[in-house]
Amino acid sequence: MERRHSPGPWAAVFDAGRGWQVRNATGGLVAELGHDTSESGGRTERDAHAAAAVPVLLDAARTAEAIFARQGWTPDSTDPEAVALRKLRDAIAKATSDRPWLAKTIFQPLEESHGA
């Protein structure tokens, strides 16, 4: 089952009162990242712009994955194209929550997060 995110395109928007936000095509709030601080050194703004690129990057990943798959590459090979296919599929799964355990790998070793 494919889960849908807020409609794109998304945009990084600065609100003087609330800080950096990501808004969807209808103006709805997707994420609120807050203000940059002296410690963040502009990272909050860069994170907002990176987050706003998600729908475009997901579309590009799906397109590239389809091309590799159509060319007959399988993710179990060590060829560079197969490695790219595997990385694309993992990124797509993480972005669409098709494999929720992937999101946990940032914080936990992979073996612990999905029982391997």
C-alpha cells in the first residue's frame, strides 16, 4: 500500500513569529523547524529547504528505480546499477513508510530495529 504525503510542490517559508516552515502546494503546514540559533549557524534554514525538496526527490527516485528495473537490474547483484537500485528502493521505502523499521535505523542498529 502506498502512503501519500502532502501534495507537492513544497516550499521552505520563513515566518518571523514561528521560524522556518515547510508548506505544501495548498499552503498547509508540512513541518515546522523553528528559528535558526547562533548554535545552528543557518542549519535550520538549510534543513527547511532540504525538506521542501522531498516530493521532487521522491519523484526522481521513483523514475530512476523504474528505469533500472525496466533494464533488468536486480538488487541482489554487486554491479553499480544494482547497488543504485537497492539504494533507490530503500530511499523510496523510507520516504513512503513502506518499511517502517527503516526510519528507526537512524537511531538504532538495523538488527535491533527489525528483528534480524
